[in-house]
Amino acid sequence: MIKTERILHLKSSRGRKVRVVREHYLRERVPCYSGVCQADCENDGKVLSGDLTHYMVPDAGVVVDYLEILEFRELQGIVFTQTACQAVQHSKGRRQYNRLRNLLKDPRHDCVLFANEFQEYSYCPREKGESQEKWQTRSECVYNAAVWYYNHLAGMMDIVMITEDQEAVAQYSSLNSGVYVISVQDYFQNFWPDLQAAHELYTSISQSLQEKESEGKEREYGEHLPAEVLEAGIKSGRYFQGTLNVSKHRAQTEAYIMMESFSNKSTDMTSILVHGEKNRNRAVHGDVVVAELLPKSEWRGKVTALMEGQGEVKSGEDKLLPTGCIVGIQQRNWRDYVVTFPLRDGTQSQSRNSQRILAVPWDHRIPKIRISTQQADTLQDHRVVVRIDSWESTSLYPNGHSVRVLGRAGELETEVQTILIENCIHVPVFSDAQLREMPVISPEKPWEVDPVEVTKRRDLRQSHLVFSIDPKGCEDVDDTLSVRSLAGGDLVELGVHIADVTHFVTEGSLTDLEARTRATTYYLADRRYDMLPAVLSADLCSLLGGVDRYAMSVLWELNTHTLAVNKVWYGRTVIRSSFQLQYELAQALLNGEQTEVPELAQLGSEERSVKLAQLIQALEMLTRVARHLRAQRDRGGALELEGVEVRAQLDEERNITALVPRQPLEVHETVAECMIYANHWVAHKIQKTFPHQSLLRRHPPPRQEFFSQLVETAQAKGFTINTETNKALADSLDRAVDPEDPLVNRLLRMMTTQAMSQALYFSTGAQSPDPFYHYGLALDKYTHFTSPIRRYADIVVHRLLTAAIATETGAGAGKAPASNKELEEIAHHINSRNRAAKRAQKLSTELFQCLYFKDRDAQKDPCCVANAIIYTVRDDGVLAFVPEYGVKAPVYIKNREGQVLVAAQDGSCEWQSGSVRRYADRITTTSGCGTSTFRLFDHITVRISVQSFRCHASRLNLELISNMPCHSTKPQEQHSQGRVQLVQEVVRLAEEAYQQAQEEARRRSKFCKEEREFCQTKTPNLYTLLEEVRELALRDLEPAPQVCATTA
Amino acid sequence: MAGLELLSDQGYRLDGRKATELRKVQARMGVFAQADGSAYLEQGNTKALAVVYGPHEMRGSRSRTLHDRAVINCQYSMATFSTAERKRRPHGDRKSTEMSLHLKQTFEAAVMTQLYPRSQIDIYVKILQSDGGNYSVCVNAATLAVIDAGIPMRDYVCACTVGFVDETPLADLCYAEESGGVSSLALALLPRGGQIALLQMDARLHQDHLETLIEAAMTACKGVSKVLDDVVRQHLQEVSMLTGE
């Protein structure tokens, strides 16, 4: 034990100045974590690579102010000193420090921490009377460390210390110690001249730092209270803590604080209204804030009008909400924001000399951000990513700095990037290091199964007829099915085989880390971002037909007659899929139609018919089993939320893109049922083996108050909706069918879906068993197991299942792969990523809708006139749904000038001065010419136009042109047709649309290439995309009548 | 002080030690001539003085006399200047009384009291500077003082505190760690036989971790005993040199 005791620290704590003495032990050997270390340091964990030209040591000031630049993955060989890390912790708080810690832990970044303060020779003690900050920022500490590092590596690696302190540069560069001391700017210019992004970031940060020093003194907001006071206040019930949620429509004035914990049961408030900017006191959307309630006399009601500027509060006393003001902020949740620079005009020119600009964020809920930049002129129409640095009480707006430029506003690529960044989706290209982990495959040397590995697995290649059923053009086939008779027909063996992704993605590998960060494959309207590299997702893990693949299988032995489960087997297998079917093809086979199976085309006619008969028999057996399972679930769990839940579930199970809801063929349901069954059984298995450490998925029952709108709306049509249990809800939804208007039922189901709470992943150790229940599927336990290629949760479940099997056979130690805490963290992360993915998908769909209507003249183009249906009534307008395009938007009945819409005899509407009255189920307008009424579920005709904004996303605008439906719409005619015809029509339309889309996609890719080569305009390319969107939107309508028909 | 990072990702503690390392222990025996035995012990910045009188005949109430063994009388006190903020009452408060009781129990287990029936042994311990692990420092100092007094013991009594942070047991906590919300455990051990003289823990800890924690505490105590042994041997050498001349 070599120990020396050295130092005294001065510290003040708990308000009073107290002198505290702390020990500080120094040691001779501190690991350097360098690949070229000669002194046999105990370098376990991350090690700096040895084949670099130099190592870079940033001093404390640089780490504190310019950490963002150091986060570039291109920068390699960074040695963070302990002094610098502590400086970050002290001056920037825990969030920033955790960021640094994650950086140090992440194997994708080449940087290490050198504990210089515990090293005997590099430690430099604090001098008497020197303050903590001064000591930490004194460049000598870091310089000493750099010198030691240089000597430790015996001069084999050049060390560059970067600092912002010009004196230090002058002082140390003359010393001949082997360490180069240069400024940050010089460093990037000399060593990384190509890293343009870093240069820009540097200038932007340094400018905002300079600006910060010249701040005004005028107080704009109240000071925040110190943390101790807040803590005490929350405990005593005086203050309330929650997350700030700024209203989307009235971002200037309205915000709500959502309380997460019901700590004090006496007050049953769930949210507090914060009115105005002063009361909001510098809090930004998403922050965790602490608020104090205002006296009751200052409470306000909720504004229910659609339009801004009409916010007179008409509501009575009973509608007042608890209103408060924010007194402190517990945690900032600032992320990257996308902003647009304002146009230069007279008002801005005054502030030109200070180069400060108020940029308008894309998200309405974020306040304007003050940025200092010299590029304001060149970047006028561009979207730029910025970060907020601070918000002093003396400033009206937060200060920020720009990070990078996305591109010109309004361009497709820019807008898509904007959507990604606003949802914190970060999907860089897979790095070389990650791809190096993948098995190498080339056309000459295709990948083959390893014979050693095969012996460890159950071989199903000969014994089982395995096939997959997927949508057309599907690349990542992650599930296959098999079914066969056993024991002379007494038993049926049903098998679900899932791609064995975990075989290729070992835990902790770079690919695994990347997949965990992404958590899911992101599907946007026109593209997708894969969770796994294409080598895996489209080839090795994809269970393609005719090749050997590793799989994870669940095999059930069922009694042929009762279909009761006899035995279940879980395990790793090798399979070879014989048929890669499409849904349509499978359905055709089942229906007994004559179709061509591509896999059988080459065979002789005799052999072909034998194989075909086998396949059809298997499909029939499968359908029978699935029907039984479905019925069993209906009986046991009593659920028939068809149309809403099951379709949503289908989507969740196997969605390719949400823009293409699949035509509900029976075979869809068959496959989905098998998958649900597999998920259910796997959930059972892992939960049984690891009662406290397994990842399941639950769907909590919805809160009853969310149904109030649904119930009221349904009442307008004379239906009663019973929302007590899922069974009752499903039944009453089935009954709520208007024979004349199938859209009513669809709208009601849509509203039900909205009222549903979201299904979530969770770790079983963190919950009591009751809420394991899956409301939508009516299963007691559920998890996700069947799509490991595009969901990280499934990978986790696969690992759990592997461990469970190992425990059973006695091979493993019976230990869960991850602790409850880790799992809970993973589950939380995946949930938040899933939400982001969903939001991004929705936003991108809206984007495409807007782009589609943008180029059309709203007054002339017949496409812009559409049939709509009213589903909610507000004070000065209604919310309408346009089934043709799947658009939901407000329709104003009263405009800003106070005029109202009045319908004439023939239904056409025009603006006249008059008044509006709102009732529970209708809204009436009165003017000189008469009165007109708009009821819930009225069909109206609207004109769709695009309202574009410079800084925000464009929005679709609906204008009421008639209170009658326009008669020329195609779907109306179709409804009257017979069901069989309809199905065929739908299939044909879908086929055509799909082929067209395919063709266009092909054309599009060509265009992209040409565009790159010849810098062509994007217009034709965009056009094809939008055409595609239109086709898809058209198809969106078809399922509705079908669903109604099947449930009826 | 909730935000302190007690164990860094590199495995360093606040003061630069690793998880299993003890603070620096320095000790001297025979610091006072008047008393029968005395010792001064520093463990990091915690400094304690222990003085032993006896065995002598019972003083005060004779009713407490035990006929088969000696009575051990302990008193624990903290100097008013021992903490960062001046302490009002050096001894007699609840905490000190409890500590005295614990010391008494510990030494009743270690001292061979049956050799001195109807007599009394007084152990006075004073904390001069407090920086965590007061109990264990007192026990270690008192052990040296008892040895200095020449009272036979079964073995050295060595004590050490351990805390549990991030699934890792930390040996010999300092004040910053103790107050940082760590569940800590104090253990007094007779190292040669591995018998536990006292085990004290008043924090919440999962049952699964208790074993590892006790294991770590025993290792730490054995480390302390080695140091104490060295101190005693060196002291003996010095004394014998003096008397030898």
C-alpha cells in the first residue's frame, strides 16, 4: 500500500462558510489508457489507439465551453484530464457532466480520462487564497498532466494541449518540454482543416460567449429560487413540480404543468395553467419546473376558440383552471432546435452592429432564440440547428449558438432533416468500425451456415415445410411459419421461426450499441432508417426463401381436434424457407384460385402439383389454427376491438409503412394471430424464468375521462357507448353503425383509438403483476419477440429467451442478462424512441400532404375540393376529417373580421356579417339572410389549400364551400356495390397503385442519380413522390366499409 | 451534497483511493506517562486518543462488582474542536453514550476479563479530529492503549467501516462519503480467529449484498490489524532498546 497524504481543501457547505479538510491521496501509477504505453499500465477498458499522429489535451476552459466540438467522432485521441472534468461538473451542472461521462464511456469516441489529480507528479496543488474556479482553470494543472503524459509515453506520441488562454500559449510554447500548446482555433486550422462543421461550431460558440459578457442589466424576469427552497417548498406542498407543456396553438400565452407524481393526495390536480410569458419565467417546453399557485382571483379558464386573437374567456366560474407561476426550474431539457433566420428589414438593421439575431424556432412552442452570427445574410432562407446556452433574468429571449446548417427552407431534404432533429432522431451512416463487425459476404463467397454452429441447433431444414408470408417487395423477412401433422394426425405442430439476430449482434458490440441508440427502424413517408446495417437486415437475418438461415423458434404441439396446447418447445434452429409468399398470393391459394407460385415454376408438373398441394394443406391448417386462437382470445379475454385495435395491432406487428394499411385479407389476420401467440408464449416463458428481470409490453386500460368526447359525439348520433370494459366498448362500437353513413363508425373508432393510452415496454421488476395486462389484445402477458430486425426490444427479448433456455438445460448460470434497473432504463429509452418515431412518421406524412397540395391552384384544381365530415364542434368553427386524403383540420365558421359563413339554398356558403352560437352537437350562424346549422357528422365540401409559413411547417387549410357533400366522389359510389366486388376492386386498385408506386419509385431513383450528376431540378422527382402519396391516401379509404361489413 | 460522485467510472473515490484501499494509519503507543496505557491513532484525518486505567479495584458503587470477571468501563467523547462546526457538548449526549456502550461491548468480548475478578478497567477515548469512521478509529486506538497497559486480550480488536456504492463495497469511509448517503456498516473483528466482536448497521441494504459487504469489511479489518501489529512491534523494540541500555 503506497499512500501519501497531502492536501487540505477549503469548502463551504450549508450556507455557512465552513472550513473542511479533505484528504487527497496521490499515487505513482495511474493508468494512462494509451495504446502505446511502455510502462505496463493497467489499461482495462477503452484504450486510445496508438496509430495517431498526436494526442490532444484540452484544458479546463476548453472542455467547459467547447465540449460540443470535442464530441465530433472524427476527432481522435483526446485525453480529458480530471481537472477539466471537475471544472465541467462545477460550472455546468450535472447534465453537462453526464454528457461528458457518456462520451468517455462510449466506445465509438476515441477519448479517455486521465486522473491527473491522483498522479504524484502531475498533480499541482491549489495555492493559498486561490479560489476553486481559478485553480481549475489555471492552465498549469493541465499542462503538468500533458507533460507527464508525454514523458510517460517516452516521447513516442506528440501531445498537443489546446487552450483559449493566450498567456498560457505564450508562456508554455517557449518551454521545450515536448508538449505543444496552441489555441483552439490554431489547432483546428492546422490539424483538422477539412472538418468544416467543427470550424463553424467554434466560431458560433465563441461569438455567443463574447456576447454573453456584454449583457444588459435590466431585469426582465423574476429570479429563480435556489434549489433548497424549492425542495422544501415541494415537500411542504406549497410548490408543485411537473413538466412544462406549452400549448401548441397558443404558445405565447398558454402552458400547462403536468404533474407526474401525485405526491399530495389532498389536491387532485393533474395540471396547472401558466398564463403569459412573465409567469412562465424563462421555462422552455419540456423543462421540469416548480410552480406556485396564484390566488383564486387570478385563475383563468381554457380557451376553446379555434382562432388566435379571439381568446376572450367566456367560460364560467366552474371552468377555471388552477393557475400558477413558475418559481424555479429543476431541470432544463434543452435539445437541438431547428430555427429559421428572420428576413432582414428595417427593424433588424439597428442591431446589425451587434450581429445578434432573433431566430424563430420551427416548433411553435419554443421561444425565439437570440443568436450572434455573421452569416445572417447568407443564411436567410435556411434552416439552422441551434442550441440554447443560457437564459438570464435580464434577457427577454434565451441566448444560443448555431450548430450546423440544414439547407434551404421548403426543400424536401431540409424539411425531412428538420423533422428528424425536432424529434431527436440521430441516424448517422453506419461507421466502418461497425460494418467491420459484420460477416463479409461477396458474390464469390456467399455466407454459409457454420457446421459447428449447426450441431448446436435443431435442424429443421429437412423435417419442416417453412414458409413466409409478407407484403410485396419486403426485404427484411423476420418471421416464418411452419405447420405439420404429427403422430398420425393426432397432433398438429405449429411453428413460428424468427430471425436469430442476436447470433450476429453480440451484446455490447458497436452494432448493438448503435441499434440500442436507435431502438427502432424509423419509417418516414418516403424513406426508412434501418436499425441494423443492411447486411443483416436485408440479407443474413432475413429469412429468404431457399437459403439456410439461423432462427429462433417456438414450436407448439396442439391436439388436432381440441387444439389444446400439448407441449411447447423454444430454441435456436436452422431453417430453410421453401416459399416466400405474398399475402395476396397466399389468400388466392386459400381461395382455391389458380395462381402461379414462383418457387414452383421450374419444377415438372407432377412434382409441382404435389408441392402445391402440400403448401395449400399447410396454409389451410394454419388458417384453422389461427381462427381457433382468435376465437379463444375472444372468449377468454373477451375482446373484439376490430377495426381499431386489431388493425393498429397489425400495424404494430408488421407495418412496412403506415401509409399503406393493408387490405384486410384473412391471411393477414392468420399471420398476425400466430405472431401474437408467439409473443404471448415467449412473454410467459421469460417472465417465469426471470420474474423480476424480463422485458414485457403492457397496454394500460385507458382513463375513463378520455372517453367523454367519444361518448358525447356518439350521443349526437343517438348511439350509446359503454366504456367500462374492453369487451363492452368493442360491442357498443359494433352497434354504433349508421347504415347510411359508414364513415360515422369509422370516425368513432378513430376517436376511440385516440382515447387509448399507448402500449409501453417495461421491466417486470418495476411493476406489480396487475398492470401486466394488455388491454387491446386482452392477454395477461405480452411482449415483442417477432421483429428483431427492426425493433431493439425484440433483441432484448431474444437474449432473455436464450438465457431462459440455458437456465432450463442447466448450461447457463441462471442469471438474467440484465438487471431490473438496466432493463427499466432500456424500456424507457425504447418507449421514448418509439414515440419519436411515431411522431416523425406523422409529421412526414403531413409534410407530404402539404407538398402535394402546394403546387396546385386551390381555386381551379378539382383535387383540392373534397368531401369532409364534421367530428368536433368548437366555439368559432368545426374540426373536419377529409377521408379522401386522411386529413384532419379545423374549418372556421367565423373569420377574423367577425364575419360568419352562411349557407344558401343550394348549399354554397359565403361570408356575411352575423353571429355564431355553439351548442353541444351543432353550431349555428345567423345573419341577415337567414340561419344555417352545422351538425356533428354532417357531410360538407371543403377546399384544401396550403398555408405555408417561413419558419414553421406548412399547414393544410380547409375552407368550407358548401354544406352538402360533393357528389362526384368515387368512394361514395363504391359503397353501394356488393361486398365481393368491392374486395376485388380494392385488391385491383391496391395492386395498380402499388405497381405504379413501384414504377415511380424506380423512376425516382433514376432521377435522383441524374439529379446528382446533372444537378437537375427536383420537381419531377417530387411530383412522382406526391403522386404516390395521393395514391396511398386514396387506398386509405377502402378498408373502412370492409371492416364494417365484416363486423356486422 | 447529494450530487457527489462517490466512485468515479475509473474506480477512484473522492480522495483518490480505490474501493478497497484504507486511509493512511499512523499510531503511537505510550503517549502519556501517568496512565497505565495510552495510544494515539490517526486514520486519515480522524484522530483519536485512548487512555486506559486499570485493572484496579472497583470505584464508585461497589454493587456493580462482578465476582468472576472485571468490569469494563468505557467513555467516549469528542473534542469541541473536532468537527468543522464547534461542538457544544463534548460527551454525555445520546450519540456519545451509544458509542460508549458499543465500545464496552466490543472490549468485553476481546479483553480476558475473567483474569481480574472484582476489578475494573477504564477505557477513555477522545476524538480529537473527526473525519468519518469514528467508531472504528476509537476501537483501534483503544486496542493499542489496552496493549500498552499490558492487559491480556484474546486478539487485537480491529474495526473498520465499509459502505456500499454502485454495487461496490468501499472500505474505510471518510466523512464526505459517510454523509453522502451511503449505507454503511461498522465491523469489529478479532482477525486471527475471524470472530466478529461487533457489527453495526443502521441503513437500508438489500439482503443479497450483506455477505459481500461483510466480506469486504473483514478484509479491511485484517489490513488494519497488520498495521496495528507493526506499530506494537516497533513500540516494543523501542521500549526494549531503552530498557536494555
